[in-house]
Amino acid sequence: MSTPLHPIDTPPPKSTGGFERLQKAWANSVRGLSLAFRGEKAFRQEVAIAAVLVPLAFWVGRSWVEVALLCASVWLVMIVELLNSAIEAAIDRIGPERHELSGRAKDVASAAVWMSLVLCGGIWAAALWARFHTGLS
């Protein structure tokens, strides 16, 4: 007979709640961003591009909705890159040997980054077209 993971007579681990939980979540997030920035060249490049594009969005966008969409598309690329990096780290943690499923997971995560870049580029191209094409008429 196997032993249950959490015997009935053992109380569940104490969970933190409220403000303490938020503090720990914030610390984990800051650590994750720091690790991604230090360890992922693609993320550093995307942060540098975001530092230019986000302020530029306030000039290119002609309404608050356009500005929000332009900024969100840039943030989405960085979010997907963080998820891609997390997937790659988890796969690499399993072991150095090559496996079809590991390769598939990494390729799919990479495809998600590519799709977010295409989406971002399309949104920016449309906004720039609208901004400058209407001015030429």
C-alpha cells in the first residue's frame, strides 16, 4: 500500500495570504525579470526596442485606443518571450539529451514568439500607414 503524499493527520502547509503573498509574488516577478534580462539576449533586445516604441506610440497613435494597442503589442512580445524562456529553461532542466517532445515544445514556444512579433509588426505598420498616408492625401 502506498503512502499518501499528505497524510490525513498532517496539517496542510501554511499559505501566506493578503499583503505578504503579494510581496512574495512581486519579489518572484522582479527576480524573474532580472534573470530574463541578464540571461536572455532576445529579451534584452526586445526591452531596448520597447524603450523606443512605447514612447513613440504616444506620437504615432491618434487616439488613446491606438496608443494602448501599440503599447500592448510591444508588451505582448516581451510577455511571450518570457514564457518562451521559461519553457526552454524547464526543458533544459530535464536533461541535455535530445528528445522529440522537448524539441517540439521549444519549437512551438519559438513559434509563439514569432507570431507575437508578426502581430506587433502588423499593428505598427497599420498605425504608421494610417498616420502618414492620411497626411499625404
